[in-house]
Amino acid sequence: MDDRPLVYLTREIPREGLDRLEDSCEVVAWEESTAPPHDLLVDRLAELEADGLFCNVADTVDAAVFDASPNLRAVGTMSVGYDHIDLRGAAERDIAVGHTPGVLSETTADLAWALLMAGARRIVEADQQVHDGEWDTWGPMVLLGRDIHDATLGVVGLGGIGTAFAKRAAGFDMDVCYTHTGRNEAAEAELAEYGVDATYCDLPDLLDRADYVSLHVPLTDETAGLISEDELRRMDKEAILINSARGEVVDTEALDRALAEGWIRHAALDVTDPEPLPPGHSLCRHAPERITVTPHIGSASTETRGEMAVMTADNILAGLADEDPPYSALE
Ligand code: DGY
């Protein structure tokens, strides 16, 4: 019998993270590609008497999970966000919780720009037309989009990902404004080194000014529903909303109406509420001219996911050794 600590994995992960865990732990993984249903996760942890849990943003790690696993000492989420984990419940039970800050900022910023550019220049629709054999001719009025260069970029949340995103505006000669929990002078100075002069403003001012509004805030009680009917109506009719943060930051029902009634030009979303979007969801019924949706792939590059897996493994190993995880999510 294996007397090493047992770590339960809720999904297949990059090899380098698995190797790190298997050096000193027994590892048991959920066999399917989709998330284990919550009740099965609870049952499996109880049955295995797991010491560690390697999870991700699609797993809800709550009191039921903790109560079912009295041996649990370490939870590692392969994500920077930890709104899916009951941190207070973990702290009360002395369970270490780690996450993966920093490593995915540049990769997520790349994806946010891909969404911005796809929305502005109608890339998904254009590609679809060519695939459908509808490329008849060069047309003076075909697939007209919006310029990106010289436009105003509004960055909501100037943390690590927001700063990496704003930095990329340099090549487009954009005016950049941002909101944050207060003025972020360190980020402003970092952006200035890239030639980006970012001005701090409040959300209504940003919504009044920006051609592109990109969300980079964590999901908290304060940011849930931050972009709702008033905010969407306040945006310019030609503005584009980009969300690579969390779906719940935007009120889905209000966004649905905004797209149906043309309050804004386009929404480019990597995250949605609910997630995943069920087939036939109202957001999927808008024309591609109005909406681009990707399935929460902000950090999905081979390099970054490999590093995230190793960081997550290291967080769990530290917790199992009764040490603070190198990237703790607990204060
Ligand atoms: C995160 O890390 O929080 C992303 O949403 C998933 O990579």
C-alpha cells in the first residue's frame, strides 16, 4: 500500500505538473475531460480520504468538499482567480490554499487583445464567410469594422493582467484611461516605460470616453454586476466591450438587451455567466457581428499552462509539508 499523501486531480493537467506531484505523492485523477459534478467530487474525496486537491476554476470548492475530506491539508487551484473556493472555510480548517498569480498575465493580455481585434475587425465573421464559400469579390462596403489605432482604450482594473493588456496599446497610439481601487502609480510608471500614458478616472468617465472597454477585475462582492444596464447604456453605441475577467462582472441579461437593441456595437467575451454557456443560450443567438465568445481560454497557451501546473503542484506540496504555499491565496 502507498503511504505517500494522496492528491486528487479534477482534470488532466500538463505533464510537468503531474511529474512534480508524482515525485512524492500518490495521484488519482478524475478520468473525464469535463469537470466532475460537485456531488461526485465530494464523494470521491471522501472515499479516497484525499490529503490534497488540485482543482481549477470550474470546480466549486466549498464547505461540502472540506467536510467530506477530513484529511485535506492543501488545495491548489490552477488559476489566478479563487472566487470558486471558500477561503474562509479553508482557513477555519487550517487548509492551505494556493493559486497562480503573475504567470498568466501576459498570456491573458494576449487573448484580450485577440478578442478586441476580432471584434473590431470582424475576424470571426470574415473567416466564416470564406469557409462558407461566400468570398465573391473585393467589396468597398464589405465587412467594415472599427479602427483600433488612435482610439481610446478603457481598462477596468489595472492589476497584473490589466497592466499587461494596457502596455500592448503602445503600438496602436491609443489614449488609455483606467479605473482601479485607487490610482495605481506603480503601474502607471511601468506603462510609461512602454510609452503608454495611462490616466486614472472613475468608471462613468471611462465609459463616456472609451471606444474599447476591457475588464480586468477579480470577481468580488464589489465587482459582481459592475457592468450592468446603466453602464452599458452609458457606453458609446460604437463601443466594444471585452471581458476576459469573470462572467459575473457583467450582468448577462442587460448585455443581452444591449446587443439586441444596439446600445453597444459588440461584446467580445472569454468568460460568461453562466459558464459554460448552454447550447441555445440567448447570448449565442446574436449575430457574430454583435458578439464573439471564446470558452474561457485566457491563459491557454502550452507554455503558461505548463508553468501554472508546476506552480499549483508546488503550492500543494508546500501545504502537505505544513508550510505556507509559495503562492498562497489566504491572507
Ligand atoms: C484564472 O487563472 O483565474 C483564469 O480565469 C483561468 O486561467
